[in-house]
Amino acid sequence: MSQSEPQSGKAAMVAALNVPRNAKIGFVLAGLFTAGLFALFVLPGTQRPTGFYVALAFVLATSLGGLLTALFTAVSAVRLARR
């Protein structure tokens, strides 16, 4: 597809809703939040092996990142619908 042709379909929807931008912001915020929780609760010392907490941190970061991406994309969709 050349630059002069309008996009259509899934690519146009993803571009219009700013999904890549929303995903970057969502996963960065989730990573920062997870790192903060890890530093606050795990690094001072725990009774259990740290590997369990690393696995939980991964799950928290990915699930929260996906949730934030979905929320930011929903806000983008509402804004696009109002225009």
C-alpha cells in the first residue's frame, strides 16, 4: 500500500485509537508500579524465596499493563467518537 492510499480495516482502527502509544504508556506505568511494590515489600526482606515474588511481579506487570492499555484505548475511542 502506498502512502497516498487511505488505510482501512484493522490497521486504520489501531492507528486511529493510538494503540501502540497507549500500550507503551500502559506498560511503562505498570512496570514502574510493580517495581515500586517490589522495592517496598520484597527487597526489605521476606521469609519466602525471592523467585516467587519475581514471578508475581511479572504477572502483575503484564496484567496491569494490559488493563491500562485497554483503559487508555477506551478513552481514545470515546474521544474519537465525540469528534
